[in-house]
Amino acid sequence: MIVWNNTEERETSFWQKNLSFVDKVIYSMRLSRIFSGADFSNKIVADTGSWYNFLFLRAIADRIQKWYAVDRVLNIKNHPDTIETIESDLNEGISLESDSLDIVTSMAILEHLHTPEQYLKEIYRILKPQGTLIMTVPSVYAKPVLEFLAYRLGVISEVEIRDHKEYYDRSKLKDILKRAGFSEENIRHSYFQFGMNNFVVAVK
């Protein structure tokens, strides 16, 4: 078993190493949900926690005006010239200008952060007025399932699950988003993947 202290800082990005088939299936389900969150056509988009190969941005590259990939470690040697890469620790801020983005995406990132509220405040800062945050986060109901799949069956990444700092439900997400600056009437929440995942669309 891998010993992993979730108070330590990780040094890699998701999918920097090979993932299991189950990890890839879960990712594809998240991706399809994110696509439903907004119209990305001709938008300026940042994918925060975009993973090593920023696959989401590659998937929508022909739709959007400009895009930024933000994560701790990025595959900067192999990407389209139109994608701007920003290697950054999301616990420490996001190096983008205020009021500059139409859409910010965050797929399974919040649960990995020591400073989730500060991260959401940064997203609120960089969004344009009426800009949209689209986010997925594992729910509290997912914790025993993910731990069983990772620790007992070994079919998903144990390192990723041990790195989880928190699991969220509707109430907890709305509270932290409101503290970050979003108004409750501009926060839309639903569950997917049989209640195991939260899906949030929040407008600035």
C-alpha cells in the first residue's frame, strides 16, 4: 500500500502517469457533464487543474477564442500553440488578470486543495462579470466507494484518492461558493454519477 500524507504538497499533475481503465471512464463522464454547463463558442476559457495533458482544452480547442491550461505540472513540450500553459500551485493563487475570463472549469480539483476557499476566491476574481464557473467535485457519498475501488480493488489511482482533503455535498459547496463571492441565486447545483459527484454552475 502506498503511504500518502494528505497534508503534504503533491508534485505531479493528474494523468501525468498512466491511469486505469476505470479512471478513464470516470473522467469521460465528468467531461460530458462539463460540456453541458455552458456554450464555449468563442469564449476565453481557463481550465484550472487542467491535468498534465490538458485533454479537456484539446477537446474544445476548435470552439473557443482563447484558452489557458493551469496546473502544477504541464506537458509544455507537446501542445497546440494556441493553448497558453501556466504552471502554478492552485493553493497559492492563479496568475491571470482580474475580470479576464468568460468561463473557468474545475474538474475534480477542489477536493485536492488545502485552501479551497482561497482557490474559489481567485476564480471569482479572474472571471468577467457574468462569467461562469463550471465545476465537478466528488460528493460525500463517493468517499467509501472511491476508497474501496482504490485501496481494496486497486482499479483507480490510490495516490489520487489519498490526496483528497475533503468531500462535499450541496450545502457545503453553496456555503464555500458564497464565501468566495458568488450569490446563492447564481449557483446551480446537481448530482450525477448516481449521487457520487457534484456538478456546479456558478455565475459571477
